[in-house]
Amino acid sequence: MRLFAAILIASLAAIILAHPADAAVSVSFVDPQNYSDFRSESGSQRDGMLGELRQTMMELGGRYLKPGQTLNIEVLDVQRAGLFRDTTPSHTAILTPNTPPRIDVQYTLRQNGKIILSAHEAITDIDYFLDQSSHLSSDRLVYEKQVLRDWFRKRFGQ
């Protein structure tokens, strides 16, 4: 029993130490049922995709935020890359250069509790279609996650 308890404590400590800044990022979704490209999704499908985006933002915050920083993100809208038509199988996206992913956010960055940056931004990449490696991915949110990675790196990776 003691061995089990010691292994459990060591495992929990490793998890906490591996992701110290995850708790420093909070993500909320404002009226997600009204998001541009989620209106036709079932609640569980929408919640699953938004959960993936939340997890991506929390991981990126853990990578890019400095000690003492906290980031609060309100997601106001999500427009997925491509066109979605109910007539396509499983809501498959028809990708075109004119339909980049776009995630509208309002965010506040604090350093030791003091606001150092607060803004509303549209996170997008009009050149998303040029990234050939993403075309091979089976991840349903590959383009949205890529614009989030680029935004975090540019905005917080100084």
C-alpha cells in the first residue's frame, strides 16, 4: 500500500511540474451555439471540438507564458477553415484560399496580477492554404490549431 501511495504521489508531482503554467490560462467560450461554423453541429460535437481548442490554448500558454503571468481568453467566435455544407459527408470542409480559419478572442494578460496587455483580436492566417503538411493531417481542427500556435508564438513568445 505504501509503495502504491508513493508511486501515486510521484506521478502527481511529475504531472504538476511538467505543466506548471496550464493553470495560468483560462479559456471561456461566449455563446458557442452561435459560432459561425458550429450552428449545425450537435452539442456534443461542438463541445468536443471546443474542448480540443481549449486544451491547445492551455498547452500553448504553458509553453509561452512567463512565470507570474496569467492569461484569460474569451473566445467570441470560431470560423473553421473551409466551407461547410450540410450536403457534404460528415460536414466535410471544402478548402479554398478564400476561407481561412478565424478565431475572434478578447484576452487579458496579467503579470503578477497587473494587467500588461488587453485586446480584442481576430486570429487568422490568410495563407493557411499554402501549408501543404496540414493537408495530410486527419485532425479535424488542424488549421485552427495552427493559427493558435502561430498567434501564441508571435504574441507571447518574445
